[in-house]
Amino acid sequence: MKRRVLSLILVPFLLFYALPAGAVEKEERKWQDETIYFLMTDRFHNGDPSNDFEVNVKDPEAYQGGDFQGIIEKLDYLKEMGFTAIELTPIFDNEAKGYHGFWIQDFYKTEEHFGTIKEFKKLVEEAHKRDMKVILDFVVNHVGPNHPWINDPKKEGWFQGKQPLNDNGEENPDLPILNTENPEVKEYLFDAAKWWIKKTDVDGYRLDMVQQASQPFWSEFSKEVKSVKKDFYLLGEGSNNNLQNISKYDDNGIGGFVDFPQAEEMRKVFQKPDVSMEGLFHYFDQNQSLFEQPHLMGTIIDNHDMNRFTSLIVQNKQFPGTRWKLALTYMYTVPGIPIVYYGSEIALNGGESSDNHRLMNFKTDEELIDHITKLGELRQDLPALTRGTMELLYEKDGMAVFKRNYKDETIVVAINNSSKSQQVTISSDELEENKELRGVLAGGMVKEENGDYSIILDRESSEIFALAEKSGLNLSFIGALSAVYIIFLIFIYFVWKRGRKKRKDTK
């Protein structure tokens, strides 16, 4: 009881201190304000055992029970971590052992292991009730290896060869590549894409390997889907790391693209300490020159096609939680839309192929989840993190400081990716005179002294600062708060006195 009362007394003080002064007024939500959780339906959560046929959790290539109902049951879990959207690997009807969703058999049916279309519609409705958006992986370039179209004489001209699903081609059957220049193929894909929007009210598509279709195809595709839902988000994923080639598709209605080059650099920088961060800070400048809306780029650390970031950390004999915190702080605070692969919040491990599709485990340490939750809150509360300009203020020996500016809001991010404490002095010329930096991630404060801000960070740690007016004693606030506490204490006294009288009366 004493602990609870103490917490009630302290909460107003903590809230007053934590909120940055002069924050920008909340504006209409845009796609660049989203934070996306990317999951593989079969490997996330089993909510409906009735569809668990041919399920074998000991076989990494078999279905393991995840379904739409399981996602519904975990929406609050995702919402509480600050995620505003979920992205799903393909949910369409697949061939045997197509747990990942990429061996599509029928574009108009859901995979029966995942649930019915009615259950998927319920998933979208439940997400929307929580103000969360839903993005589907929509594959236009291939179908399953044994699709009936292959031997259908009426579908002659629908295909243009075969290629492996991914780099581990020896473990996967060749996939028939659709001829997206064929008018009948285009009509089929456009109709299917629109049908899912009309039927389920999904909010966006991730487009696999955009370079396997032409620019005119994507222009038509974009026009068709946005005729159904205007603010429909299209996230393109290229087949290589050359953003200059992928940027050719920027004028074809695709909102943003998965930023693989930056992901590779993040994985190199943050898998162990004492690695220079200099290379990271070229990407926003590059994206600004290549893309019309660089804030809509998809920022990732890993995904379903890559060895998990945790595996790189373990190889370097580092503690995963510490390394993940630094990488996530960077990813959440630079321009772009963070896309967090399921299991990252528990530092799930995994190597090549299906090993990085391990079943999710919800019974783990909360420390990394708490860090993600705080980052998610800050992205929603501080528009500079989603809409602001970016400027590097300092980078040396694994320590970096950069600022984000939007209107009257200035946010300063400091990341110490080194094995020792670091002190960095930032001139008020780079910020403003007679202000202070309030730590909104871990706490703490840096006041301007003699024209400088001296930022000190422990080894392998990070902080996000809000630039604010120098704080002092707010006598009116303290007086009002004191009056509230006096009334509160009087109330507690009378409750205690009444309880004592009742105990006497019952003796």
C-alpha cells in the first residue's frame, strides 16, 4: 500500500520532467509516421488449434501453427510496444509446405493453415480498432512451383522462365516467373490486388522484387490500387542492393523502398563495439538525391531473407540486448519508416533459410521490449523524428551525435558505439544558446555552459535529447501541485480513520 501511494505522488513529477517543452503540435498522421512490425503468420502465434493439420514444430520446413487468430490475440502486445502497423508475408493459398507464403496457388483464397478470409477480415478490423494499419506482401512476379497454370494451354504466354526463390536455390524449387507484360496477366493481378482492398480494407502492399516487372507495369498497378483506396502505401523491395537502379521506379507510384544498403551497414556497425559509424550517415543524403520522398524508405536491420542480426552479434561474442538497443535507437531516429522483423524484441536468433523463421517465443526478458516501447512512444510524440531534417554534428571512434529539426522542435540523438565512456562537446552554434538538452530516453540533462553542450555517454549506450528552455523553479506549478497533495493526504487520512473505526466496531 505504501509503495502504491508513493508511486501516485511521484508520477506527476516524472511526467512533468519527461515531456519536452515546446513540442510541435500533433499533425495529421502520414505514412512516414508509422512504425511497422513485420511478421510471418505461421511462425508468430497459434490462436486456433482447429487449423493445425500437417503441423510439426520440430520440422523447420513444415507449418508450425501460427494463424490470423494468433495475430489478433497479440495485437495489444504490438500496440503497447508502439507499433502502428503490421506487415504480413503472403497469406494467399499455398502449395504443400509453403508456410512462408511465397508458393502461391490461388490469389483469391487465404492459406487454410492461417484461417478463413472472414478471420482475416476480423484481423484487419481489430487492427483498425486499435488505430493500426495492415500491410500485405503481394507477389506479382511468380507463383508456386506446381501451379496449375503451368500446364494450362489457355495460359500459354503467362510465364517467362524460372528462377530460385532466394540465394539458397539448392534448397528451394524453381519458381515460375509471371510475364507481367502479358495483358491477361496484368488484368488478373490488378483485379486480385483491388479485390483484397475492397474485400478486407487492407492499407498497403509490400511488392516483392520490383525489378522483375517494368516501370509502366508498376505505374498501372499503382493507379489501379489507389483508385480503390487513395492513401494506399506501396513498399517496393528490390532484388539487389543498388538503390540507384531501384530509384528508377520512384516515379511509378511506389511510395518507398526497402533500404538494403543501409541495413547492411547497420549490421556491420552495430554487431560489435568500436566500429566507426561514419558510413551510416551517407545514406540519407544519398536517398534525398535519389528519391522524391526519402522519409518513406523502409528502414530494416533484418528480414525473412537474411540471417538474423542476433546471429552476427553472437558470432562476435557480444551481448545481444546491448547491441540491439544501439541499432534500434539508430533505426528509430533516422529518416525512414522502421520495419522491425518479428522476434527482434526478444533478440531471436536464426541463420540461413528457414532457420531465421523460428517460432516466436513470448516468455522472455522485458528489457529490450521496454526499450522498443520507449522508442515507439518517442516516434509518436516527436514529429522531428519522422519528418525532420537530419544533420550530423559529430562522429569519431564509434561515437556519433546528430540532430533532427522540424519547425520549432530540435531533437539530438547521441549513440556511443564504443567500449569506453565518451564525452562530446557540441557548440551552441550548432544548437541554440541558453537552452538545455533533456534526456527523453534514459533521462538526464545537459545544460549549455559557456557556449557549449557537453554530452557524456557510458560505453555502448544511447540517449535522445529534446532541446528546451532552461528549467528553473516553477513556483505556481509547485504551489498547485502542493495543494493537490495536501487534499490527497487529507483524503487518505479520512479513509484510514474510517477503516480504523470499522475495525473497532467489528470487535
